[in-house]
Amino acid sequence: MKLANRMQSFTSFIVMDILERAIALEEAGHNVVHMEVGEPDFELPAPVGAAMVDALMRGETHYTHSLGTMALREAISRNYLRIYGVEVDPQRICVTTGTSAAFVMLFGALLNPGDRLAMTDPGYPCYANDALLVGASTVRVNPPLPDGSRTPYCLTTEVLEENDLTGVDLFLVSSPSNPTGMLTDEAVYRWLLERDIPVISDEIYGRLVYEDATPRTALSISDDIIVVDGFSKAFAMTGCRLGWIVAPPELVGPLNRIAQNLYLSPPSVAQWGAIAALEQCDDHLEEMRSAYSKRRERLMVGLEELGLKVAGRPRGAFYLFADVSRYDSDSLHFCRRMLDEAHVAATPGVDFGKNGTQSFVRFAYTRDLGQLEEGLARLRRWLPTL
Amino acid sequence: MKLANRMQSFTSFIVMDILERAIALEEAGHNVVHMEVGEPDFELPAPVGAAMVDALMRGETHYTHSLGTMALREAISRNYLRIYGVEVDPQRICVTTGTSAAFVMLFGALLNPGDRLAMTDPGYPCYANDALLVGASTVRVNPPLPDGSRTPYCLTTEVLEENDLTGVDLFLVSSPSNPTGMLTDEAVYRWLLERDIPVISDEIYGRLVYEDATPRTALSISDDIIVVDGFSKAFAMTGCRLGWIVAPPELVGPLNRIAQNLYLSPPSVAQWGAIAALEQCDDHLEEMRSAYSKRRERLMVGLEELGLKVAGRPRGAFYLFADVSRYDSDSLHFCRRMLDEAHVAATPGVDFGKNGTQSFVRFAYTRDLGQLEEGLARLRRWLPTL
């Protein structure tokens, strides 16, 4: 069977290979500490589950509007006002089947074959593959490495000035960033808008910020920015497959046509859970955020004590991007050995790009403190053997 | 905001416009008989709802494998053996976020920009738009019109011989067909395979067959055929967004890479409902099928009494494709007037292609007999006024 040419460039997640290898080890009777997966370990907040059971009982199991129920779109709008103080017309909100669908819909509506999507390196690998589907290519913008005087892996206007953005058709900013946890300043968005470069702001980790950080949305800068967000990370609703786009009004019609053809409707029952998430789960979110914050502190200190220096001071998401070059110059090789020999799973930096990623490993703190302590203890025994 | 060029060709469903117009009429206090929507009016079968509540209680709310849980893939495999007597390795089964995702994944894996996807005219309009996303074009194959001696709108090897299939890269057969309800003979699949044209068989309506028809799958012809199927139509699970692909083994890896990037995972809770659908809902399915069968008979007789001749003798799905040219030579104009003046909603044939579709309207029998009687009564009063 002849495959389409794009499949030659369409990469697999290395993290999935790591996960499969980890599962094979577990099936062979070993215990593995999982720091590879970008999925909350928390259960669905109880009000979300209750709302979904209610929706099932009420028979809310049919197709909804392709852009989601008006009830959910209005709830998302109210949430923007309550959390960020920003007014968003519910008509501009498109509910999607996870943020995954949001990117496919946006690239389908905005990118011609041969067009160029800009994103940071390192960055979330799906963006590039989604762009590949519609024939667009990816331009990687390289923030500074940790060896200089500037904040490592942080996207700034200085970085934008340094990179050649000629012919870029769309710029994707993720803040907080996966895999580095860095935030992006308002100045970056303004710089892009001033140059008429359309901007998508991926805010899927936006509620998971620590220390001084207050939740922010790029919608407070300009309504011309396209915002993507979702329920998976903040509310531990990964399997529900629900996200949303806030789009300029003229883009809603085209996005709806794509939704009608590619998705028909977002999952219906989950949409009722999502309203409960936004309106009844402030305490649950705060508990999870607080737990992530404690884990982050512990893991950051623990890794650095072992000589695995964390790049910069990550302020959001649930990842630490740590330098392993003291032990191995090849992070993929390092991760494979760490899994096989120490039974600790993490994701090699090369999964996220080429900008210094050979030296880095992404550790996710999506397991509880006990698991993280055990992982650190294993590394403490294993690293000296290298 | 500059849109991608493909959006100029990316059509909206006219049925969605009809539906929105119908809803506006209802909001203005009118009662509308809905025969436009291709969605079962039945509620979720009780065992499916119960299994989904159980899954929620058990916390089955996380990402699953990108190709679905092995439990569901094995249940689908057992179902092929039990219903069709066909052995299918669960490893060849890819669970998808509705059949919508199945087509995007398959076109992404198989079609290069400029490639040609063949499908019948009339046919399901999303196919063409999904192909457009990856830069492929659509070749329409025209089965005979009802004015000749042959079975109208039926895809046969004779039709294949008549059409120029040079340069066709992929052929999509839907049986039973939307909008005509026609079945496709095995000879058609064999003809295509003999000429090395890859075949996708869309079997989403495969369990909804009437009269002499026994459920069939193209997998009983050859494992080289790619089969797409789903839970929405047979089990009234539209809002659950679950379908599947049965693919040749060498295609599973590429489909998994696309699933990892474009979907991450199918909805998790619904996957447990789907197992219950396959294993505990034979009676529910038979009740629904029997109800559709009665509705079909009634509506077919009723429409023909009014001079709206049904094309051929449809044997599956839940649609009748009826000729309205006695009253209007423009089915879109006819449908708009029928909705505004008689408050009966149906879908103009032009939503499905250009092959004689100007004269045809698709009536869905997805409302109960009482509603269908009311619709026919309204037409009986309204048609003489034309």
C-alpha cells in the first residue's frame, strides 16, 4: 500500500515509545517511576463526573452544534470575565474535540500548502505534524540556550529580532510552554501584531502557573489574537477530549465549516462536565495547582542536587527541562538507559526539537511526591554508575 | 484575516442551513417536522449509558492508547466473528473519534496533494472536504439516473466501466449509501481490487439494512479493503464520537502516528459504552432496526402517493431519495419553500452532488411514525398549492 509522502516527515512521539517500553518493563514485573507522560494523575473532579452522569441520565447524548452547546460557550465566556476580566462574545467561542482539533481546524482555515508556521524550538511536536497535514512547513525560532547570560528557552522580542521571520504566515506562541514551563511576555505578542503576523496563543497550561504568576490570557492584549485552550490539563479531563478556540468573528464561519466536515460535533456528555469544571471546581483546581507546585519545588531541588540543572526557572505547566550533559551527550541514549537500568521514565529533549535538546530531558511532575522521591532515589543510586 | 484558498471550495452542509432555519421557525412558535437530520431519534441504549456511568465511577477518564483500549479493539474483533463470521486481528482495528476522524486519518496517510479520490455522485459531502484538507481532489462516479432501465443510483461494475477511472488513487464505496440507501454488490469491490485501486468501504449504516438484506462487510471479500464503521448510527451514539478503521497491518503504524498527533486518544468513557453496545444491545438494535423498517415502508408509500417517486428501492440506512421534479425543478428552492410554507424540513439533493440531484430531496426517517404521518399530512395539503 502506497503511503502519502507526508508520512516520511510525520514523526512519532518518542515519549510514546518510552511509554511502551516502560509498560513492557512493568509487564515483566518491574516497578517503573513515570515522569514521561504529560497527563495529570488526578481523577476527574467530582462535580465534573456528577455533571456527566446527570447528562447521561438526561439523554444529552446526541450531536450538539458543531461549535458546541451554547450553554458551554456562554460558560466559557463567563469564565473569561471572572478569571481574567476579559469580555468575550460566546459567538466567538468554538468548542473543539480537544485542543488537538483546534489546531487542525485553525491550520486548515489559515495555512495554504507551502505556508510557514513559526514556533519555538523546543516546542510541542504535534504542531509541526498538524501543519504538515495541510502541506504547510514549520519555521523554528530558537530562544537562547542555558549557557549564556539570558533567561534560557524564553521567547522574547530580542529573540524575534534575531530570527529571520520573513515569509512567516502564522506564529504559534505557547505559554506556559511545553516542555520548558516558560512564560511569554506581552511584548512578544505586541511585536508580532505590529508586524501583521497572525498569532495563535496556546494557553492549555494557562491555569497551571506558580509563584508570582497570575493566570493570563493573550485576549487581554488584543481580540485579533486567536486563543486555544482546553479542559484536559487544568481539570484533569484528558479522556473527555474537549478544548476551545476564541477566534476573531470573521474566522468563526470558516471554522464552523471545518468542524461540520471534520468533526460533526464535539463529544456531548463531556460538554456538561466542562460547565461544571468552570463553575464548580475552583477548589479542585487550586488543590491540584498547589500539589503541582510542591512537586515542582521538590523535583527541581532534587534534580539539581544530582547535577541535572533545570533550564531557567520554569513558572508553569508540569514539566522541568533538565540538562543531563554531565552524564551523557545524547539525551535519547540517556533516557533509554535510565529506563532500562534505573526504571525511571522521562522524555528526551529531542522529542521537542533541535535547539540544544540533545542535552536535555523533560521530567513531568504528574506523579505524587512519593513517586517523585522514589524516582530521585533511583537516580541517586544510578547516576554515579555512569 | 487571510483564509487558506481551500476554504473557497470547502462547502457547508446545506442541511445545516436548513436545520438552522427550522430552529428559527420553532423559536418563532411554529412546529416543524424534521426529516432533514441524519441522526437517530432514539436514546442511548440503557446498557451503553450504564457502562458509561460505571466507567465514570471507576475513573476511566484518562487518555487511552491512541488507537483505543485493547478491550474495545478485542470487542470489535469478536463482533466481526459473531455477526459476519470474519476473523479480524484486534491489532488491525484502530478506534477513532467518530468515523469523521477515520476519514481524515486515512486521507492523511494515503493521499498526496493532487491525488484523486473517487466516490459516487450523489454521496456524503464530507468525504470531498476531508480530501480537500490534504490537497487531494475528488472524482465523481455517476450511477444511472432513475429515468433509464437500470436500478437508479446503484453502483455496479457496469457503472465503473462507463466512468473514466484513470489516475484514481483511492476509491470510497459507501454501502448502504447516504443519501440513496442503495447497497453495493461484491462485484464492485472485486473489480476495483483486480485493477489495484485501493478501496475504503464505509459501513457506518451496515447494520441498518431491511427486507432480504443481511449485514455484510467488505472484509469478507478481502483483507486488503480498508473498512470504516462506527457506533453513531446503529446504536444511537452520535454524541459519543466513536468509530473505527480496520486496516491492512502495514497501515496501522502510520495511522497510529496520525492519531497520536491529530487526536491523542479517542474519548475514553464512551469506549466502555461501545463495548456494551456490541455485547449487550442486540435486542435494542433489532428494535430500532424494526422501527426504521416500519417508518421506511410508511414514508415510501406516503411520498409516492403524493407523486414524489423514491429512486429505486433503498435497502438500508435511514433515508429516502425522492424525485420532486413534478413540483419544482430546483430541489433547494423546493426545500426552502416546503420548510417555510409547510413547516416540513428535508435536505435538497444538491447537498450530495450534481448527478440529477437538482430533482431530488433526501427525506430522513429518523422521527417516529406519528411525526412522519404529520409530515405527510402537511405535504398533502401543501403540494396542491404549488
